[in-house]
Amino acid sequence: MARQSISFTQPNDEWLKAQVDKKEYSSKSELVNDLIRQARKQQVQINWIRAKLEKAENGGFTSESKNEILALSKSLLDD
């Protein structure tokens, strides 16, 4: 495992210490690694959502009316 030396602002350091004191984590390193894992997982989700939005935006417009779109949506819920 790579060893790093990092500095924290006082509020962040106090928060990290509080989590360790509450026995949520055994060390600040474990907590920081968990936060990084969570951030990486979130980034995967953000990228997935962004890709879906880009696909929808590039899909163009529909010629269907509001009522047609609503009817189609309701029919999909009934399936």
C-alpha cells in the first residue's frame, strides 16, 4: 500500500478524529480510504447519469403530442 503524507484543515481533522473516537473507523487512514471508495463509486454513477442525459439530449425531438406521450407512459406502467 502506498504511503502518503497529507494535511487537513482543522475542522476536517477534528471531524476525522471524532469518527475514529466513535469507533466508526480504526484510523484516519481507513476513513480516508473509505471516503475515496465512496467518491469513486459516486463518480461511476454520475458518469452513467451523464451518459444517459447526453443520449437523451442527442436523441432529438418527438412529433407526438402531450396526450400521446402521456398515453404511452401510462401503457408502459400497465405492463
